[in-house]
Amino acid sequence: MKLLRLARILTIGLRFGLEEFFLGHERVRPLRWLVRTTLFWRTLSEPRGVRLRRALEALGPIFVKFGQMLSTRRDLVPLDIADELAQLQDRVPPFPSNEAIATLEAAYKKPLSEVFAEFDATPVASASVAQVHFARLYDGTAVAVKVLRPGIAPVIAHDVSLLYAAAGLVEKLFADGRRLRPREVVAEFEKHLEDELDLMREAANCSQLRRNFKDSPLLLVPAVYWDYCDHDVMVMDRMEGIPVSRIERLRESGVDIPKLAATGVEIFFTQVFRDGFFHADMHPGNILVRAGSEQYIALDFGIMGTLTEVDKQYLARNFLAFFQRDYKAVALAHLESGWVPADTRIDELEAAVRAVCEPVFDRPLKDISFGRVLLQLFQASRRFNVEIQPQLVLLQKTLLNIEGLGRQLDPELDLWKTAKPFLERWMNEQMGWRALVKNLQTEAPKWAALLPQLPRLAHQALNENRLAQLETGLTLMLRQQQTHNRWLGAIAGLLAVLSVAILYFNLR
């Protein structure tokens, strides 16, 4: 199956003429000419961006998601390609409506007319693994119904198996393969894809995020209607808003665009550092804005990231050290977290980080190429054997999405200056007197339960004869050793008798 899927990928790539992306260098142009001559029957009149988008759509959801990410990186991808790939965010070709209705009736075990008072068979949005229809409940509530694509799970399973095969080749063929831990990265990606294929999990993610931002002026999250949800179906509030990528419409409605960009940064850092639970698929197709306000509306909760307290502390220390240009603190954080070997020279790592990050500061976002910064950081990490942390892969992906979104909204946005006050306040709450009060409040119930037991526990500890327990253990060990010695002696005696017998018969 892997070979068949690989053959399909190569066939689709050649059909849409994608070899020009890989055979454009002067040294391999003759090979590109050979391919075009051999496949003379192809019609390649469409622009390269259109052909790339159509190829990704034909290859399936994992490739569509890759295209979605590329569409937000206009500093790395040519504008004609980025504009075309942006259509993958909410304009993936839908599957037939009769299949969606069949999925719904199978989930509800009754005709659709008995479930919804109204149901629009024409989907309003179609994504890589599901599509959305508008409907109305019998109590008059306007809802959005998300339906999983039929037969999508086997396709994803085949693509993930290919990713594992590719990860194995990376480990074997490249010097940095093991350090990059590609198999663990693929496993993390697979876990989140499995979550995305279960709409009950997505509904739970939506409910959690809504609870985290209840009554927040920053972010609006739809309510979930659990009685209508199933593995293949999710029903939630119908949300009305302007797509975040329609900047002119936002301006016409009275939205303050620079404030909107800063609000997006604050939402991200709030999710990461306050909650440790963040939306990890924040491309423009999943975000709306309420008309006339700077309040975001979140959609599509299939991929959510989580961070432990240790992860949050590490990230906050690094962010603050970067903002303060304290590169020694960055190096020490890497060393103390175990990301670099214990014998790493701090001064050399500090100098390498300074060389990469110092040019970034005091410049607007439009003048910063984070792609180049990431490449230089990768080169530095290779030199110091930094281990890639799979649990932070989603966070890195989300940071790229946030940067792309910020670049579209306000090229003059200073990401560092916007985020620094929030992180300083969060660190103060984690390490200052507020953190002490919070920890006391958290631990108080445990202390209340433990304090009445202390006298009894102390009495038991004092009455225990630890020496007697030690003597009993030693006696048991001696008995076991004596038993082993007897067995060894018997075996040795038997071997001696056999040796004498063999010698005797040989002499005869």
C-alpha cells in the first residue's frame, strides 16, 4: 500500500507539472527538459499556483494542511502561489451532499427531517477532513453542522505510514537524523490527526476553549449542542463574522486593524501561558472577526495543543530572555532543561544565539524574515546537538501561523513589544507573591486532609521496628543464596562425574 500511495503521489506530481519546483536549478535543468519531452501530452497552461493547489487537493488532507501552512508564509512563498494556496483554507472541493445526509441519518438513526427543522444541503465551507452545513433546530436555534468526510481515515493512515517511512530514511541517511527525532515528530502529528478525525473530541476541545474564554472581549467560541454530536457529526452555534483575511471589509465595518493584530497576539499568549491549551490550527480560514469590533471568533477545534507547567515555565523564561536580549539566560535555560548536552560551553551557545537573534529586535514585522531566523537557529542547534522537542512542534507551527496572520493584518506590528508586557505580568504571577498565594490556595485542601492524620502517621512510624524488618530481609536473602549454592554444587558434581566417565571411556 505504501508503494501504491507513493506511486500515486509521483503520478499526480508529474500530471500537474510540479517537477518545475524541484528541477529548476541549472545543474538539473536537462533532467527537467527530459521529463517534459517524455510527458509531452500534458497540458500545463494553468499558472503554477493553480496547478500546485489542484495537486494538493488531489493528494488528500495531509497535503492540503501543508498547503494551508504555506499560504500564510508570504515571506517564504511567492505571492502568486500564496494567493492560490489561500483557497485551501475554506474552499476545498466538497463531497456530495447525499453522502453528508447519509452520514447524519446513520448517526441519528432517523430521517434528517426529524432532527432539524431546516437543513441546507449546500455546504457553506469545505475543509480537508470535513465540511459544514447550516441548519436550524426545532426550537429555532441557528446551528452549524460539521460532517466528517466519508472514507477519510484510510487515506490519512496511508499518508502517515509514508511519513513514518520518510522519517526512517531521515534517521538513516542524514547525520542529524536521530537528533531531529523525526519518528517522534510524526507520532505527535499522527496523534493530533486522530483527534481531528473524532468530532466528539473536537466538540470537547471547543467546549473547553469556550470555558477558558467565557465572557472574554478577546475571543468568542461557539456553544456545542451535545445531544446532536457523534463521532462523525458536530453541531454548534452558527457564528456570524467577517473572515480575518478580508481586511478591506474589516476596515469598512469599523475594525481597528492595528488593535486587531495586537489582540491576536494577546489571545495566543493567553492560551499558551495562562491555560496551557491553545488552538493549533490558526490559519485565516478558521478565524472570523465580529463586525465593528476587535473580537475574534474561533472555528475548527480539531487540532489543539497542550503544554505542561514545565513547558510553560521554560517557554516563558526563553521568551523573556529574548525580549531582554539576555542570551546567556537563553543558553542556561536550554542547558537546565536538558535540551543540550551537559558539557556544552555556555559562552559559545550564548554567542550563537546572539548572532541569530540580535538583528531581529527593534524592527517592524515587515522587515523581519523569520524564515531566515529559523534556518539560522536550526544551523546553531545542529552545531550544539540541540534535541528537537516533539511536544512543542504544534506550538512552533502555531507561531508561524500567528506571524503570517500578523503580517497580513499589520506589517508594522512589533511582535516583541506587544508580547513582552503580557509575559512579564504572567511571570510575576508565577514567581511573585501572587504565585505564593495561589499555591497556598491550591494546596490548602490537601493540607486540611493531611494534618489530622499526622499524629497517627507519626505514631506508626515511631512504632515500626525498621531494624527487625532489615534483619528479616537479610535472612531471606541468605536463604535464597544458600539454595542457589546447593544447586550450583549439585550441577558442578554432576558435570565432574560426566567428565570422569567420558575420560574413562576414551582411555579404553
